[in-house]
Amino acid sequence: MELALNPLMTGPQGRIAGGGFVTHLASEGIIVTGAPVDGSEEILTPPALRFVADLHRCFEDRRRELLTRRAQVQASFEAGGRPSFADQTRPIRAGSWMTPPPPPGLNARRVECVGSVDRESLMAGLYSRADVYVADLDGATSPTWESLLLGQRHLRDAVRGMIAYQAPDGREVELAPVAAALMLQPRGLHLVESRVSVDDEPVSAGLFDMGLFLFHNAEHLHQHRCGPFVSLGGVEGQLEAQWWHEVLLSAESILGLPEASIRTSLVVDTITGAFEVEEMLYELRERAAGLVCDRWNYVFSFVRAFGGRGGFLMPDTSLITMERHFLEAASMLVVQIGHRRGVPVIGVTSTQVPIPSDPIADRVAMARLVADKTREADGGFDGSRVGHPDFVRVAMGVFESRWSGRRTPRGGMSYMRPLAKDLLTFPDGPVTEAGVRHCVRVALRYLEGWLRGVGCLPVRHDQTTLAMVEVARAQLWHWIRRQAQLDDGRTVTEKLYGATVDYEMGSIRRALGEEVWAMGEFERARSLLDRLVLAPALSATVAQEGMGPLLERETSMR
């Protein structure tokens, strides 16, 4: 069928041109309302949109059922329930099944670099000497229309070894064929891409991200024996893993790929998922290529599950380290399952960034990184992730020196099978004014950048991503609801929160100056943070609640 376009957007051969903002395959029920982006006609082709629409029509009803089930599980937690290892899936946990050997391209998994899909980040990560670059559309990319579509273009170029970018001095920089394997992490199952609809329904954001990437790159990657590889985050149990497996099976069938040629790494980043790691891996066993531990999304899911109940008070974010019992237990569980089922286990993403302006702070950050990666290597992890390419070599050195062909952990603790009570041990510790200020500062700075299209932002020597802001705003919500007592005797209230936001807004404004402040989105960021923190329930994610103001800004910029 012929592509029907808004007359303002019709260019040569029916391609998208500048000036309009609505394009659709009208007679097929496919509508795109995002503004035209340079080169978007190469990504949003009619066949690619039809592929996404096919996935939507096959899997949208089931996706909504899974979201309803999520809500029911959350309601049970709020009523006092707790997750447990299900009796009905005991045969899966007791079975002798294994995952396949790693595919070509993923034989080495010592260090993976995680970052955004902007051209500069892709180049830095792919040529950082990491084994894998994880192009994260979920937590490291702001979902502006421009970021998403340009990101898909950059991914297509990277797959073909054609990636280049213009350096600050104006030079066009091109590099040799890509060294690191490329892995895509799409947005989560709960999100929608509201700028694309099929049959009057917005499409799943994850299906949109995955669909475009696979349509444009899967055949090339498969032919060159370097993929396709995907990283699945935010999976909250066996049924959701089953959904993703069926999505990928359908995609393989439509694209003419062999079954299970799309290999997956499963990120364990929710408390419900932690109780079903083995069941989730079982559903993906034919295509499983790795298990990945996560810190901040996991902590957020913990606060979301239990933050409103009595007897639970989360301490300052700075005190929630991987040595805390509930996080250490989850890590041990994932390591044991990975080793038992023959799949590599990858540690959490480090957040340290280089600090060239402060050599002492830089050495402290480096020491933290080495300590964290040494703990992971000694605890049985096969590799780990870093959030900045400059730290790839350091992490690589740690794992290569600590493993040296070993397949068993050095520490005796990793031989203990974690129990449900270990995963549900609530962390203790103080709540401080500094902790409240930290959460407000991180959230304001990141949300302002996120609204402008920045998905990774260094804030106070950490590479801040969406997951860290989810924790910050959830902590603030939790402390207000629990009327947390600060270590100086004051109570965390809406008034104290408001005064802290006022102070931090003023501090940021003075530091930036009026001219830079006026070009920013701090007022929108504050309004968004207020809605998240002062809401009666901790339900919507930042990405869900933030799409409204993000779309408002996109409209105002046209």
C-alpha cells in the first residue's frame, strides 16, 4: 500500500521532509506523530513500521495482561504479602537443563561498557576495548523522538562499521570496523511509545525499540556471526520472560532468521524477578547468553514493593552498597544459578567517572572501582559492567588477574544458597539531611537533562542514569510517607522536602549563572519531581510520568 503523508512532509519518493509532524500508513492503521528528524525516513520505512505493527498486533493483548498481573502483585505487597520461591515451579529449579554455549561474538564477557546511543557515546564504547557495548535505550537514553531515531541510525551505522562523528574541532572522525560486540537494551515492557500508534493504540516502547533494531540490523549481524544480541531488563518473572521469548521467536520467523539466533542477556533488576531467576532463564534457555546483576533498578523495585509498609525504613542512598545483605544475597543467587546452568554472570554497572580536575577524588574513584570489581571477581562473577569507557581497562585488568581460568569463587560465602529471608532482609541505617539533599540534587540535575534529551549525566562524580533517579525520588517519597526521623531529630515532611528543593534550585542557579539557567528546563524538572515525590502512591515510573512534560517540550521546540 502507498504511504500516506501529511502534505507538508511529503518529499521525493514519499520520504519524510521537514515542516510537518504527522505521517501514517493510513489504510493500515499505522500512525506516526513524531516530528521529522534528519534521516528518519531511513529508519521509519513502511516495511519497518509494518514489522513493528505485526509485533504489536500479536503481543499487545498479552502485554496488557502482564501489566495487570504486575498491579495485582504490587497490591499484594501493599497488603503485607512478600514474594517467595513458588512451589509449582520447583521442578524447573530442580531440573538438569542447561543453556547453550556462548555464540560467536560473546565468547569473552570480562567487561561490558554501558551507555547511550548518541554517536559519540557509541564510538567511545565500541572502541574502549570492552568485550561488549550495551546500547541502553532504557536507562541511559532520554526518550526524545530525536534521540530515539538518531540512535537507531547510529546503531545501524555501527553494525556496518560505518560509524563516525564530528569532533569539537570540526574534524570528521571515522574508525576501523567495530571491536566490541554490540548489544541492545530496549525500553521496558511497561512503557509505550506514544508517538507511534497501531489501530488507535500506542505501541509498546520495547517492541518499537527492538523491532526497528532487528528489522534494520538482524540479518547483517547474523550473516557476520556477531549477533543479534539483546539485553532484557525490567523482567518481573517467568511469564514476562516467556513473553519476550515469544516476541523474539516471532521476529525471527518474520525476518527469516534461524530459531534462537537472537541471543539474550537477562538483567536481574527487580525483587520479583530475583525470586524467579531460574524460571526466567528456563523460558529463555534456548537463546540465553548471560545473567546480569543490577543495583539501582533492584533497589528501586525493593522500595516500590515495601516502601509504604510499617517496619521498613530505607537508610541514606550512600549506605545501600552491594555489601548489604539483601543485595549480596541476590548476587550470590544469580552467580550460583549462572554457574549451574552454564551461562556467564555479569556484575553490576559501576557509576564512577574520571575526575581530571581533582586528582585526589579521581584516585578515590579508581580505588572504589577496583574494590568493587575485585569483590565481584572473587564472588564468582565472570565479568562486569562499567558506565564509562575510560574505566574499561581497569576493570578488565581486575578480572583477568583474579580469574585466570578459575570457574569457582574465592569466597566461601558464595557457596551458601540464599533463602527468601536473605533476599528480604531490610537494610538499616540513618536518614540524614545530607542524604535528603543528595536525592533532591541528583533528581533535579538529571531530570533537567533528561527533558532536554540527555540520558547519562555526571552528577557529583557519578555517571547518573534513570535508575539512580528512580531510587532518589522513591527514597524521598518513602521517607515522607514513613515520617522518617533524621539523625538530628527532625522529621522528613513535605515542608522539609519543599525547603530542600528551594535551596538546591537556588544553589544550582547560582552555580550556572542566569544565562545558562534560562536555557535549561529546571522549572519543568522541579514540577516533575514534585509530582513523583508528593504522589499518594509510588506507582508510575519516572519515564511514564515524565513523558508528558517531555512531549510538551518537544512540541514547544517545533
